[in-house]
Amino acid sequence: MDANELALVEMFRKDARSGFEKYLPNIIRCLQLLNEKEIWWRPNNASNAAGNIVLHLCGNVRQWILSGLGGAQDLRARDKEFSERGPIPRRILITQLKRIVGEACEIIDRLSAETLLQEYKIQGYQVAGLIALLHVYEHFAYHAGQITYLTKLKSGKNLGFTRLATEKSVRKRQKAVHP
């Protein structure tokens, strides 16, 4: 692997990790704005509650990063993530999500570019570690958006998560990605 490829893989690894640091607080804020009943509210039978989405994120991050890339035992019971009707208390959901994301970030921090280019079998798929990380990063962001939308539906509040970048914030982000 040449220096440019190595730099690209390293840049992606850091950006994926920073995505968890960006979206985790948003999810926690949403859960704190919803009451215990609202966390388990479903707009209809074809939709999931915020609580189910949190359980699903925990399962996905655990399976793909903690187990798939980190070597922990795969304990996922995916169907239970969606069949749960709660109420699992907010504090338990938040604690579980923070713990799993924290453990995932520790694993991401110690993955080398070479490790990310190796092949892994995860959830029946044969994927490079980089693709596994991409999957989880995209998946986490997607579901963070769903939880945000559900929170807006129930609270009627603008949560202020999306703001146009200022020159200062762009420079700060560029420094973080390109030290």
C-alpha cells in the first residue's frame, strides 16, 4: 500500500469515528426530550419506535464492529430489536448505546489501515474491514436521522442539529481530518 492509499484509509477511519461522536449526542438529546411513553411510540405498525431503533443500533454496532472487527462473540438477536415494545427505561437505552459506541470507538482507534483492508465475514457477508466500517457509519447516521424525525414529530421542536457551516467550523473540521 502506498502512502496516499494509507492516508486515505486513515482519513476515512478517523472520519467514521468522528461520525459516532457527532450522532451519539444527537440521539441522546432526542431520548432526553421524549418521555418514556414517547420513546416507544410508533407512528404506525410499519414503523419503529425510537426505542427500537436504539436497540437496533446497539445490535448493529456490536455485531459489525465489536464482534466482526473486534473479535467479540456475536450475541445479536436482531428480531428482538424490532419486536420489543418497551418500556425499557431511557437511562438504560442511553447507557447501553453509549457503552457500545464507546467500545466501538476504542476498536476503531486501534484498527490499522492494513487491518481495515483485510476480509471479514460479518452477518453472512464477506467484506473488507473498511466496508464494514462504512456500513456501520452510514447505518448509524441514517437511524440517527429517523430518531431525530420521530422526536420532531412528538416535540414539535427544531432541535438545531443541522446548521450551515461557518468558515471557522470548516477550518476546525479540516484540521481534525488533516492534522
